[in-house]
Amino acid sequence: MNEDAILKSFGNAINIERKAKGWSQEKLAELASLDRTYVSSVERGHRNISLINIVKLASALEVTVSSLLQCIGDSYE
């Protein structure tokens, strides 16, 4: 799996969790103490996100980091 595919898979996982809660990107960004444009770029797979920000997003979404990263692991199996 190439780097772009990894970033897109992770961004898709964030997008799915956010939409499941009925939240806008702005709401998620506010809860995670991040900028809305940053969240948008993560969801589109345009950011190589840091571990700190992965934890912030997982916490805001009330999910585990491992559940967000599972989408990447599934692609390797």
C-alpha cells in the first residue's frame, strides 16, 4: 500500500466516525482543538497527521486510536 492510500484510508475512517455522530468538520475540529481546514485536509488524505493529532481526533470522536488505525491494517491483510 502506498503512502497516499494510507492517508486516504485514515482520512476515510475519520470521516465515517464524524458522520456517524452527525457532526460537521467544524464541530469535530472544535472538540479536538484543531482547525477546521486541518480536519478537512486529514479527511481528504492530504495530511501526514501526527500521533498527537490522531489522539486528539480519537478522543473527540470517543473512539480508540486503534479503531481509527484498523482501517490501515485491514488493507494489508
